[in-house]
Amino acid sequence: MEIVQKFYHPNGSNAPFVVAIVDDPLEGDTKLVIMFEDEEYTAVLSLDRLIENEDIGNKNSYVADKYEYALRNELWDDFTY
């Protein structure tokens, strides 16, 4: 997996999160990963499906565990919170 771009959102008085565009060659597409500060709070959508089909439904949801474990340190390492 390759992080193409990432951005930290302080989210006001709510839970901060990082949003990232991640190239996932094993899945064959690009993912939009939203990872909150607390561990195990991660959402993953296919960015390709969002663009092509505007699909935010059940067919565009992924088990986030592999992204959580593979990317958490790298996504949060540049941000102070």
C-alpha cells in the first residue's frame, strides 16, 4: 500500500482524524481511508467506486483491519495532537 496523500483534521471539539488517499495494488484500486485518533476507528471506501458510480453503499465497504494495522503509524506520524 502506498499513501498518495494524507491530511489531518482536528475536527473542532470532536475526535480528530486523518483522511488519506491510498493506492492498494492488491485490491487493484485506490482507497479513501478515514482513521480516527482512537485505534480501531477506521473507515475505508474505494475512491475509484466513489468517482465512477457515486457508490457509498454496502458494495463499497471494506474490512478496515488491514488498513488500520498497516497504516496507523505512518498516517499519524507527522501530526501532533
